[in-house]
Amino acid sequence: MMYALIYFDTEDFFSPPDHPVHRLPGQLARVMARHGLTGCFHIHGEKARFMERHGQRAVIDAIRRHDVSLHFDRGSVHPTTAEEVSQLGWFEGVERVLFRELPGFQALQRIFGKCSGLTQHGGTFAAQIVFAAGRLGKPFLYSPFRLPGTNIVWFCQNLLIGGYQAGFAFDQFYRDTPGFEEQLAKVEGYLTGRVREYDFTAMFGCHPVITVMERFPDAINFGRGAAPPPHEWRPPAMIDGVSIPLILENFERLVRALLAQTGIEWTDVAGLDERFGARPVRVSDEVVLRGAEAVMERGGPIFTDELSAAELLFLLAKRVSAPAESYEVPHVMGPAQREGRPAARLEAVAPAAVAEEIVAAGNASGYLPPELSEACGSITPEQALIVLACAALGRELIPADRRQESVEAIPGVPEAIANVRRAREWRCHGQQYHPAGILDPFRRQCWTLKPAFTADDYGPGVVLGRHVNPMFERA
């Protein structure tokens, strides 16, 4: 059985308040409610305030029957959250995200009575954004990771949910029945294939604005960093002859087709958080040792079903100084600063000294060090993981020609980095967007990656919880 989500990016706060485009999200919501299908509407904070300001009560009430997530507070208005974050250090970037997005979370909570997550808008993505959303208890939907079998992962100590990955969409086809039928014919094969391979998949309902309008509002107003003042914002033009009854008729056909698929349980972001949001908070020593075996086999950093590479490194260090039958899984992040270069030799490095430095750094800050001290050969965290994994198993060091002394040894990381790199191509990014300020922290925080599972899918030796264990020594 696979969980599935249908969602809608709800973005137009530019068109006049009485324009039919503003009623369309509520009409889509009512169609789904009539068939018992719950969806998720991803809404800009400014769009929600627009709806409230102009008394669009019927639309708000229809959407309230579904799930709601923040689609960033101001959408593409410059500077975007990603643009600001790309110019800041890690900690300043996290604080800026909280400052920028908290009003949006508060607006959705006030207007709809709920806000289940934060959803990527265009190229507005950064590790700092994912981490900050997690501090507010909000999962993040779209994941750049493509791990076999799972579309939901832990990253930056937050739940990262995979977005729509099909090669077809419905936005402009609801108004064109022959074109719609061609797209509809692809749904069964897509979902059937996903059921065989994944525990979750997403379906994209539409951008309501693009079902009836010629262009996206942000493409008109904010392309390549353009920043006109609000009184100069221009709404998109409605397509001549478009029929909203036809759009709703075809959308209802899609809803019926989705519900006819077998092996699927339809849910929403809140439901996914409920099902996948319990994480390992204590693991047995056997789990840690299995992680060491995985490092040996990989030749470098790797996650397991229970532990990220960062958590595994810290617990391997912990068991040197305080071996136990089980360990609390720590809230540990990748390095907050750029790592050093791999050292030339590992053979002379003492595992006990490496363990002491890793534990001390984690307890002091919650972050891995960018590199260890000269006393430990100035080795990188990747090399420290190799040293401690081999020591835990009582084996010789992995031969130099088999070592993968980079975070990119972690499965799925090279592909994810490539996906994040493509964010710079988003039509709204201008010169304020600094790609290195997004890519470098993202790469470092891949230390925190691991798959997310439902409670029934974890094996023995694991205690689950929804809290994050603190990073400090206990008496």
C-alpha cells in the first residue's frame, strides 16, 4: 500500500478581488470534498491575507475542509527568502527564515485554522529554510533527494516530503478536453508504477491561476530579479473563451480516476507528518555496529534506516568513551562551516582522541566540526567516521583506494546537489541570488540525511519519539 497526496499551488494575489480566478480554489476544494478526497492547498501568506482582506469567506470555508500549507509568505516578491539566505551565514540565514516566514504561518493559522507545513515555491529552497521550518514543527515539501523506495526523508532534523515527479501535468489541459484525456490516460500507469516502488507519491492538482490565465503573475512582475513596487504590480490576463464549468468537469474526472486506483491511501501533509514523523530517539548498540558495517562496505559516509551519517559518527564516538547497550540518538547537524581538506594519513590517528573531539564538538554546539585538531591529524569528519567505524569493528583501516572521503559518498547526495543547483535557473532569481550560499550549506547538511518510515517499518532495537534529543552530557 502506498500513501499519496494531491496538492495545489495557490498563488494569485494580483488579479482584482472579484475575478473568477479567486473562486477557483474553493470550487476545486468542493469537488474533492464531494467525493471524499482530501487535498492540500499550498498558499502564499500574502494570498491568504488577500482572501481575508477582500472577504472571500466562501473560498476560505471550502479550503478549510482540506489541508493547508504555507507556500512562502511573499512568494516571489524580491528579495525572496532564498535570495536573502544565500547572502548570509548558516545561523544568520536560519534566523532570517524565521523572521521572513513566521507571519505566513500565523496568517494561515488565523485564516484557515491550520497550517501543516512549508512548501517550496519555484527555486526558493535552502537547507537553512528546511531547518528553520523544522524548528517550528513544519515539514517541508519538495525533496531534492531520490532514494530508492522512499519519497520521504529526514534532512536537517526535519521531515522532507517528495513532490510530484511525473512527466505530465494538468494545468493548461483542464480547459482542453482532448488534451486533458491524453494526460488522464497517463495517470493509471504512473500511479501503478509508483505503488510497486514507493511508500509515498505526490500528485499535482494544478496551479489554479494557470488553468484560466495566460501567464504566472510572478513571471510578469518579478522575472530576473525585477522588483516593482506594489502599485505597479500587473495581473495576468485571462484566456479568451475559457470555461470554468469545463475545467471543473474535467477536474472531477481526474478525482474519480485517482480514487479508482487500488493500493493507495490518499492523505495530506498533516497525515504524512502523523504517519512518518516519529523518528528513532534511542537505538541499541547493535544498530550502531550495523552502521559501522555499512561504513566499511561503502568506504565512507552513509546513512542507515535508523541513523544519519552525522548521528552514526557521534554514536560511534560516544561508544568509545561510554559504551552502553543503547544510546540516545543526538540532535547533531553537519558542519556549520566549510570543511577542511582530507588529511594524507589516517594510520597514525588515535581513535580515542578522535572520539573525544567529536563528542566534545557535538555537546558544545550540536554541529560536527569542519575538521579535527592537529592532535588528530586535522582529519575531516568523513575520515573520522572511517576511523571510528573500523575501530568499533576491530578491523584494519579501509584501504586508501577504497575510501570515499566525501559527503558525496552518501547515497542520493550527488543527484540531490544537482537538483538544488538547478534552482538558480528559476525565472525569478536575479543577482541577489548567490548559488554558492545555497549549495555549500546544503552539501554540508547532507550529513543529516536518512530515510523516514512509518512506525511499523522500523526493526528491533529502536525506540521512536517525536522529540529531538538534546546535545549535552548527562550525569
